[in-house]
Amino acid sequence: MSIRRLTPADTDAAAGVHRAAFDETLPWLAGPRTPDEDRWFYRERMFATCTLWGRSTARR
């Protein structure tokens, strides 16, 4: 497994993982945000203020 720094090009994937994990872990809070809102949050807040790391999708 390879870990790399995420870039804004990874916004859709990062927001999708966040939403899936959130909904699975906190089902009573699932659903108040749309996928567009999740992507906006990652694009405008997370990538603007944080260094995000994730698993590389490239296979060796």
C-alpha cells in the first residue's frame, strides 16, 4: 500500500470516503448534506486549510 498527499483533483474521492465513513459510523446523522455540499466542503475548507493524505490508487 502506498500513501500520498492528496491534491484538489482528489476532492470527489475524499468527499466520498468521508461521507461513506460518516454514514456508516454515525447513521443517526446521515443524510443532512448533499454530495455537492460534501465536495464544496473538501474543496473550499479541507484542501484550503489542511494537508490531506490517502491511499494511492496506483497498483504496482
